[in-house]
Amino acid sequence: MEAVAEVDDDLTEKYLEGEEITRRELVTALKSGVTSGLISPVVAMSSAKNIGTDRVLAAIVDFLPSPASAQPHTRWSAR
């Protein structure tokens, strides 16, 4: 929660003041943090036992940016 709140100044202030952060605010900040590379979400699962697979797929849909909005990665660009 703290790492996500640090992505947005308003959320940081709400977090430090002990105010409630809504799910919508949290998801928006999480998407922003993942898109900017400040946050790397981790979801535990076992594909062999089919445990948590649905949560991984939901996290991909909910928290990761759309491939259509992706920017070219500068590290691999032609010189």
C-alpha cells in the first residue's frame, strides 16, 4: 500500500494522514506505477497445481498497461 501511495503525491498525503484510500485510487496509482516502472507487481501461483492462475490473469488485465499504449524500449533501439 505504501509503495503504491508513493506514486501519487495526493495519495501519499492521504496515506500519511491515515485517510482511507479508495480501490479506484489504488488501482489508478498502481497502473501508473507499473507503467512508469516504479512498481513491479508480484503474484504467487502454481501452474502445475492450477493455483492462483486466475489471479495472475486478473492482475495482467487490471494492472498492466495495454500493449497498444506501449512505448518503444530505448535500450534496444537501433543506433
